[in-house]
Amino acid sequence: MIKPPQCPICERPLVGATVREGSAFPFCSERCQRVDFFRWCDGKYAIVEPLDPGRMAAELEQRRAELVDADDGDDGL
């Protein structure tokens, strides 16, 4: 069974209207969205390697290919 996505801050499952109508996605609430934002502002999160546009493009293409492959294997259930 596929688990529903979880809020990265409080780990509550994101189900139903939270995912479809929530403006805070991928968070469960505006509160969790703000907690994440303030963590970035306080320097608690950081990108530790230099961004390489070539590598980013290659990873994006790889992920797109994986999604296409996953959709091709869908049996319609």
C-alpha cells in the first residue's frame, strides 16, 4: 500500500483536502510552512555542495524518465 505524503515538519499524513486545496503544500498547515521558512532563515538548513546546472539538468531528466517508466507500468488500478 502506498503511504500518503507526510508533512516534513510534524510528520502528519497529508490526505484529502489538505493536499488538493491546501496552499501550504507540502506542509500540513501554514504554521508548519512558517516553521520551515524560519529554519532556513536561521541557517539551520543549508545546501552543502555547489550547484552545478549541468548536474541539475541531468538529474531532472533522470527523474522525468523514471516517472515516464512508472506511468508505463501502471495497470490502471
